[in-house]
Amino acid sequence: MKVGILGTGDVGSALGHGFIALGHDVKMGGRAANNEKAAAWAKAEGAHASHGTFADAAKFGDIVVFATLGSVNPDVVKAAGPAAFAGKVVIDATNPLDDSAGFPPELLFKGNDSGGEQLQRLLPGARIVKAFNIVNNDLMFRPDVKGGPPDMFIAGDDAEAKKQVTQILNDFGWPRVVDFGGIKSARWLEALCIIWVLGCAGTGNWRQAFKLLS
């Protein structure tokens, strides 16, 4: 499978590494084709890794992952071109945060909207699935925490897309994936990111994740 990763930060690097470790081909996209971080990542990851612009990565991927700052997703969509996402499963791993007032960050969307819903509106021809946004990047692939394995929570309107993303998550080492319903539920998954931040900061332990118990 070919995977396009939009974003050159820690989240994009971690998810790209996971896909490559599982045998997939990954192209990391940034604002410029010669992005230094993307080039260094591709060189370190080897033959199955490449890099280019947001548009290059979006066109390349059978699946596309948003690993950007959630606040800039409209700009990223414009740079990549909405047509490149048509019919594709798009994993939204972002959180739309505003840290201008310091710690803890605030959500840009509160109560009646979310970054996931915004992305679905921006890409009406794509099948958006919210995933990976409730955990630190170093736990996204093969999470190893005390009391684990943790659960991953997802949301999206397309049942087949969620089935495909669930299989990806299983391959990434998340044996239990909890479906929270339509993309509207991204509102609560993004808010859960803030809960995770506060919990980790309060305990001084950033290697924590969620699990539903019964």
C-alpha cells in the first residue's frame, strides 16, 4: 500500500515509520519539496520512504494521513488540492489547538464543531476517520505502557473506511479499537486530547493512554 503523510513533525515521522515497518511505501509531504526534515526522515527510513510537497504526498497515497498542526489544515488542503483526496480514506491524526494563552492549550473548536468535521467539509469527496489523536507520538506504533495494551478511539461517517483504519490500527499494535460513531464525535475525541495533556502533565508521565474497562 502507498501512504501519503502530510506533515513533517514528530507525529508524521512516527506514523510514517510505522507504515514502513509494516512494509508499506510512504511519501512525506511538506510545504516545500526540499523540506529538510522530510528529506532527513526519508534518508533515515530507507528505500520505502520518499518526500515531496503536500500535493505530491496526497496524490501518492492510497491512504492519506493528516499529521499537521490541526489549525493549518485548511491551508494544507488548499496546497495539496482537494481533488487529490477524492474517494480516499483520510486519517485525521490532528488536534486543532490554540496555545497562544500558554499551557494548557485550548481547542479552536468547542462544543458545536471540530477539526475532524472541518476536514470532512473541506474534503467532501474523501472518507475521513479520526484516529491517533489521543496519544503521544511515541506510543502511536506498537504502544507499550503499563496496564496495556491501550485502546484507540475513532470516529467517521464511512463504515468501510473505519473498518480499514481499524485494521491499520490493529497492525500498528492496537488490538482494541472503539468506534465512537460519526465524524461529529471528533468533537469529543479532540477534547479528550486536552484531558490526556492535563493528566500527563499532572502526573509527570507522558507515556499514558486510554482504555475502556468493563
